[in-house]
Amino acid sequence: ASQMEGGGASDELEEVEAELGKKEEDGPDGPGNDLETAGRAKEPARRKAWLPQAFVQSFTLTFLAEWGDRSQIATLALAANHDSAGVMIGSVAGHALCTGLAVVGGRMLASRISERTVAFVGGFLFLAFSIAAFVSPPDA
């Protein structure tokens, strides 16, 4: 009762198994795709960013680091008493020069000293300054 006339059910079963075997070889999304690339194939194509990743990261880092620091407060006070356009142009030029020197110096330093050494020296200096701040009495 479970088989159809003339072995039709077994023929159909073999046909389905053959199709399933072919789909496993080809992957779920067609020929040439396997399970590892199947998820990536379904992702929508991302648009190429018009800003380089280094620009976005450095802008975000600088913006967040400078927000509310002394130089920003000093610039605010300066702009309150002087021409705001001149203060803005001078502040941007000064910050660009300072950051440019840091980039060039960092590039030169990275070519001569390993990243591990820089991290070790930076960590040591951080600890030294924190101990010095803890030990020395605050100025009244």
C-alpha cells in the first residue's frame, strides 16, 4: 500500500534524493555556493564608503578626545572676546599643525620602534605619573 504501481514511489524517492544531493553540492543559493559563503551571498551589496575608514576613525577619535578639554574651553573664551571667524581659522590651523606633527612623528617612531615597546613605555609612564600624583600633595 505504501508503494505506487510499478515501483513509482521508489523511483520518485530516488529522484528526490538525487535533487537533494545536487543541492547539497551546489549549496543553498545555487552552484558555487557552499554553507560558508551562503550567508554572505544573501547580504545586500554594501555601497563603497566615500570616506576612507582611517579618516572616519581619526575624526571620531579626535572629536571625542577634544570635546570639553581645556583647549576647547579656552577657544570658547577667546571667541567670546574676539572675532569668531578669526578664532575658528586660527584654532583649526593650530590643531591641524599639532596633529600633523603627531602623525609624522608617529610614522617615524613606528618605523624605528616596535609597537610592543611603545605600549610598554606608555604603560610605564602612565603608572609613574599616577604614582607621582598619588604621592605628591595637592597644591592648595
